[in-house]
Amino acid sequence: MRILVTGGAGFIGSAVVRRAVAQGHEVINLDALTYAACLDNVAEVAQSPNYRFEHVDIRDRAALERVFRDHKPEAVMHLAAESHVDRSIDGPAEFVETNVTGTCNMLEAARGHWERQGRPEGFRFHHISTDEVFGSLGDEGLFTEDTPYDPRSPYSASKAASDHLVRAWHETYGLPIVMTNCSNNYGPYHFPEKLVPVVIINALEGREIPVYGAGANVRDWLYVEDHAEALLQVVQKGAVGRSYNIGGEGERRNIDLVRHICAVLDDRRPKDTSYAEQITFVADRPGHDHRYAIDARRIRDELGWRPSVTVEEGIARTVDWYLANEAWWRPLMARQGVGTRLGRAEGAA
């Protein structure tokens, strides 16, 4: 299959690119190379004859048209997005431009391509989204594919809007789409502004390990390589017009996950005191959702996928990767906003 992957130099996108090339697919990686992207993420496949890179912003409609005409993809996996909740609080407009307008551009470019090719039945537009569009759960219950949308942050609202656009293009124009909504990802190549890499790097550097509020917020943690495999199964075998929730079967309170990471570091790189002593509770983020949890029965029952890596196994692999790859993450620490507290909503515009 010839797959156009948007955001393929980012965290999840690069995992998809690496796995797709390894499975023998032709991959066109389209990425604007914004602050969170890194071509080192796909260095292991960059010389493959099945890999091509296009330095294109999804906000550039004309450039997208050219890419579709040049490469004639058989499927699109649309991952390109602004994704950091804290940054969306400080600067929501960029999230609307990329996640909403950019997705509209992708849909129109894909629709034009699909129609020029004679509307092939096998074409797919796979839109990758988040469980955050569903809002916040209490202590019980799970998000299903039929859970009403209730986004609480500029980020999740922009992703909810993009989900609605994708469904509308299917219903109005017949574009063959599939959709997925995932839980929190973690693993190798995770940009160092998200919780898991922040904990690892701050611990190693002797800095405070910040935990929002009391650390009682609950997330379902999904190892990124498992997610990439699920996404490739959906784009190849998912039913047209269908959405699939993808979860890691790994609910943890934030504080428990942070303490577990510290315990792994205590084992891997011991020092005089536990890394857990660096944990510091900080003011919570505005509108911080209490709990996300995924019901992934549909993808399990219909496509036979379920996560292969437990949280404990995945965290151990992730810690080991960061310990072995300081040359990857060290230069990223100098990028704008990394290592500073964002999302206070002070001066947001």
C-alpha cells in the first residue's frame, strides 16, 4: 500500500512511518517540521526505497494538491496536529489553524485526488484523533465510540472539530474514511514536553519533577509501538465510516505513574536517594480533565488487535531508551517552551 502519513516526523507519526516501511508499505512522510518534529525519528528508514519525505505544511492547500498529484497515495493517515494541551491554553489560535483548517485542507486535497482516480473502493482517509474529545470521566465508566463529545480544552475542541469535519466529508461527499481515538501515548522518541519524558529527564538532571495538583488525574497509557500497529490495522482492515477507540488497558493515576518511573530509574541508574524525592506538586492546569479511560472492545472484536505491552514493560523500555539516547533528546531541550511551565492561561490570546 502507498500511504501518505502526515506528521510523520512527530512522535506517533514517526512510529507509524517506521513500522509501515518495515512491513513493506511505500510511505510518503509529509511534515511541516514544527518545533515538536524531528527527522532523526525516522532516520532508520530514511534510506529505504519505500520512503519519501515532503516538507509541507497542511495549511498550504496548493502544496498538498501537488503532493497528491505527484505521489498518488492509496491511503492517507492523518496525524499532523498541534497536540500539547498546555500550549493550546496559551495560544489557541494556532491549534485551530492547524487542527481544523489543516484537516479541512487535507480532506479537500484527498477528495480531489480520490475523484481524479475514479473513486477507488480501496482508498482510505484515516483520521487519527484523541480520547480527549469525549471530555472527562468520573471514577467509573469508559469512553466508547458512541460517547458524546464534550471537549474541555482548546486542543481537544480543535480535535473534536476536525473529527466532525472528517465525518461530514464521508456523509456529504462519500469520501471513504476511518477514524481512531486513542488514549495517552508514551515510548521512544516522545518529545520532551510531555509527562513521561519530563519525569525521566528532570529526574536525571536533578531538577524538580512537577506533578499537577495532587496527581490524582487518571489516564489510560498506550505504548506508542502498539498504537502504530493498531493504526496500520485500521487503515487496512477497518470498515469504511467506522471509528475505533484504541487504548492501552493501563489506567494509572499520574502520581502512581511518576513514582513508578522513579522506581525504574532507581534500579537503572541508582543514586544516594530515590528520584521520587524530587517530586513536587504544582498548581493544576486550568480545566484539567479528571479521568480518561478507553473501551477498546470494538477494535479487539472486529480487527483482533489488543495491546501487547503492559505499562510496566513499556515504562521500562522507555526509560532504557532515554538513558541510551541522550544525544537525541538533549538538543531538543533548547527548543522554544521546552522545560518551562506552560498552560497557566496568563496572557493567553
